[in-house]
Amino acid sequence: MKQPTKAIICAAGLGTRFLPWTKAMPKEMLPLIDRPVIQVIVEQAVAAGVTEIIIVTGSTKRAIEDHFDRSDQLEGELRENGKDDKADEIKRVAEIANFVYVRQKGFPKGNARPILNARHLINDDEPFFVFFADDFFRSDKPWPLQLKEAYNETGKSVISLIEVETKDADKYGMASLADEKSDRLFQLSGLVEKPGAANTPSNFASVGSYLLTPEIWRYLEKEEVGVGGEIGLADSINELAKDGEIYGLFIEGVRHDTGDQLKYIEAVIDMALESEEYGAELTEFLKQRLS
């Protein structure tokens, strides 16, 4: 089967929860110690064989382009000061993949809009990843690689799932399971958007990582308006599930959503605790602080 080598990263949101920070700096550039969130997503995608990163941005996102660009002057100054390791790192980040930037535009809006904006960059016969730029997993095996392995097993589109408490079913699109292919991989009959505890079809929630096959385009390109007057990816996924096959994979790892202040703080602490450089000292600090 044709392997996915392109990833669309949806990064046009305003990030209003983080104002005033996001007035001048994109929320996708929030730091996780020494890396912005979007870099974590890019690196994990590259680990799954992605060579082209398509970032769909808005008018305030120039910092993302600058981050993934070469800076000869900065590299030169770092090398002059004996900081070759820092120079090598910023060069590596700029050369990790081929970056393409697309400005989000068009109505109606919705989370399917940035995918449609990148349509001309995806060939008719190729599968592709879709990521939302504030959502990632910390995992031993890169989570895009987990999706890719499930795609190679099924030959079909695969979306990422997490297990949530039933009381939180009003916060997610909840997966309706049609068949269990393995202990972590399920064929889906669809997604139910924020059904609430009483009506949820399962305790598996869909989160922002997808590996989609070309057949999804015939549904996305209809641009049918759904809930809230927007075009949603979930609507196309439901149509695909009804007409064919689509799978959900329970990702092995810890999921972080950095679009929320408290969850962002949790992500920073979690990443720092796992750090060989900072983990031990931070653990001791937290023990003292909490006592």
C-alpha cells in the first residue's frame, strides 16, 4: 500500500484562552521546556516517515515559519561562541522536513476547513496525516507510527482514540464501535458528538490525530454544513463509516491537550518529570512544595 509521507497540521486558531500571550505569539509556539508544542508534533510525524509538513496557519502565525526556517546569522554566532551543539540543533529543526505553509481561508469555517485548504497539495491516491497543533501524545512509540501500523493492517483510515470517564462524554466526540479487530484497534460505526454520560456509545473519545485515506475527500469536498454552521471532520468520518470502513486506534501513551491552561501546565510538568536533565530535581522540588 502507498505509505503516508505528508502531514497537515491545523494551526490557524486564535488561541484566545491564552491571551494576552497569543496576541503576538501563536499558541502553537507555547514552550514545552525548550521546544514549542508544534515541534513535538512535527518530530513525531517525521519519526513515522513523514517528509512534507503542510502547516495551515492564520495571519498571526509568522513565528511558526521563522521557527522552522534556517538562521545563518544565529548559527554563525553560536559557532563563534563555541556553542556548536545549539547551532546543530536549530539547523536540524529547520531541515527535519520540507515545510509548506498555507493560509486558512473560506467559509463556512470548521475543523475540516484547513484540511480542504491543503487539498491541492495532496495527491488523489495518497494517504495523509492530519494533526491539530495543540494535541499530542507522549509515548514510547511515536503515536503517528502507531496510526501508520494500524493503517498498514487495515488499509483504511484510522483515527486516534483515548479512554475517558463516562462523565466527560459531553466534552468529546465519542466512538461508536462496530467490531473489535484487536485489543486496541476497532472498526467504527461512527462518532457521536458530545453525547453526555447517559447517551455515550462507549468510553472511547476521538482526539486530534488522524491517518486518512483518499476516499475521505469525496465527503470533505461536499462541504456540508453541520452543527454550529460549520463543516466538521467528524461528519465526513461518519459518512465514510456508513459507506465503507474506518478504524479507531486506542493510542498507547499519555495524551496532552495544550489548548487549555491547566492542561498545558500539566503537559510541561509531565515532560519535565520525564526529562533526564530536569526530572530528578523537579521531583524533589514538587515533593517539598506539596508537603
